[in-house]
Amino acid sequence: MQFFEYKKDKSITKISKFEGKNNNGEIHAITTTCNAQLTFSEQLENVVKAIEDIKKQNTDYVPVFVRILLSDAANQAEIAVKKIKTITDNAAIAFVQQPPLHGAKIAVLVYLRQNVEVKQLDNFTSTVSANGYTNYYTANVVSNIADTYNETDLQLSYLEKMLNDNGLNIADNCVRTWFYVQNIDVNYAAVVKARRENFDCNNLTIDTHYISSTGICGRHSNKDVTSIMDAYCVGGLQPGQMKYLYAADHLNRTSDYGVTFERGTTVDYNDRRHIFISGTASIDNKGDIVAPGDIKAQTLRMIENVRALLSEGDATFKDLAHIVCYLRDIADYQVVTEIFNETFSSVPYQITLAPVCRPGWLIEMECMAIIER
């Protein structure tokens, strides 16, 4: 993995680059503003220029997935999506209100792949076909019915139908999901119930497997939307290519406390392994919160848990492609930033304001890693 950092005008961009074999590289970039006092329009313009610079410096790479983190989605989302869409063509574009905690109004995660063509499948999903696999990037599946249980059920039903229409299914082809839940302390239980019921119907159980996921607080621009779903699926996988990470010495099974997701997933290809780590907090192998009320201790335990999961997939922090970290309390930002700068100095990461699904957890992180095979 190669790491780069660019500062230009009033933007800062961190990049990880995995070149792989046969001109089949991938880039993960997180870009944001250096000057939080700029207007939203000015910050957006700087972010757009940064993405354009990445494309100019890597002319055979194209964006396939974009996640926009906003401080005020109701006023910013439509403008940001419209602007970024003009420079990312058919890429799937997700957005969520999760304020970047360094004070900016916007931060953008961009995933680019080399020598591929991105096609828009429908309003929610874009596809990329390469090397015998079809990748499905699904962004911002919503239904403004203001009922979290039914919203989640409809989101998973969409995913199920989209995959079935393409000869695939959730159990064998869905690698990763994200659920952004408005007022998560109140609404998360409905997401859990709807997901569990859908999985039961798709033979996803503790005896088979679940799907890596993040369930975290986040808002849509529409106040009536209480749940947003993003997903990543792959067609063409053979049995055994996708495996699951547990780190049982550090973490319990999620089913112990009634939820249905895997701690981590690996997907093996000819020249690389993708490792997806779910939202991970300060928890022990009995399911108890480690260091209640202590943000520094929770951050260190969270990092230890992620290290254990990565190690089970034969990876280290040097293999990380990007990190997103979620904080419940803005006052904890400085403590966490100091630890992250020491531990993940080169890795593209973004810390956002987003309460975790369990109030006692002060912090959570998710990440992706890539290793050469």
C-alpha cells in the first residue's frame, strides 16, 4: 500500500493506493477543507477540485463510489450531490449528515478503480465488471415513510430483488452494508428487528453467516427518512472466496446481544484480499463495554479489537486503505485525534459526529484493508 497526502489551496487530501497486477489498481481518498471558516459553497468547490486533481494524476482511474459527509444535509445534500455527480459520472453517490469533527462542513470519501467502466443500474446502484466479477455499489436506499422498521424492510427487499434480478442473492453475494439511523438511541431496535427477519428468510443465521455492517447515527436531507442503507455486493464469487472474522479472544458474537452482523469479512481474489471491518467499539469477548465513560481507554480498546480482526485476516495497520471513526461527544475529538495521528498517521481517515448504537459506547470505527496475495 502506498500513501500520499496533498495540500492544495484550501483542501487537504489523503490517499492510499494499491496497484495490484495487470493494471487493476484501486485508490481510496478522503478529502476535506483546511479552512473551516469558508462558506459551504467554497468548501465544496475545494473538495471538487481535489477530486479532479486525483483523476488528473491518475488518468486511468475512475470513481466508482463516493460517500459525502455533511454538517447540515437539509441545506447541503442536493447541492453537493449535483456538483460531485458532474465529475464522477455514473459512480454511486451516498450522503449522510455526520459532521466532520475538525470543523468542516463537508468531507468526501472517494473510491476509484483502474481501467473499468461504471454503469448505472438503477437509481440506487452502479456496477463495475472486471476480471470475471461484477461489483454492485448501492447508495442511499431510502423510503420516506417515517417508520424505521418498514423502511429497513423495504431497503433490504430492494437489495434482495436487485440481486435476484441479476442472478445473485444476499447470502452469497452481499459483502457489506451500512445503516444510517436518525435518532439511533430510539430507532436502532427497529433496524435490528427488520434485518433479523429478512436474514431469517435468506438463510442467514448464526450457523451459516451474517453480513459485515455498520449501524450508526446519521440523517438524510429529508426529515421523514429515519433509515438510510448503503451496500456493497459482488457477483461471480465462488464458495470459499468470502470468509468471516471473529477475533474471539477479543470480541463476542454479535448474536449474543441480539444483532445479526459479522465482525469482519474477507474476499479473496487472484492477486489481493479485501478485508472489511464492521463498526467496532470498545467491547470484550463477553459483550461488555470496556472502560465505561473513559474515551481514551475506549479508543485504545477499539483499536486493539480492530488489530485483532485484521490479524485474523493476515493484515496489519500498514494495509489499511481508509478509516471512518464515529464519536458520540464532540468534546472527545481532541483526545481521539491525538491517538489516531500517532497510530494511523498515513492512513486516510475521517472522524465524524455520529452516536453509536449503544449509548455506553463513546466511539466506533470501521475500516477496509487490502493485502497482496
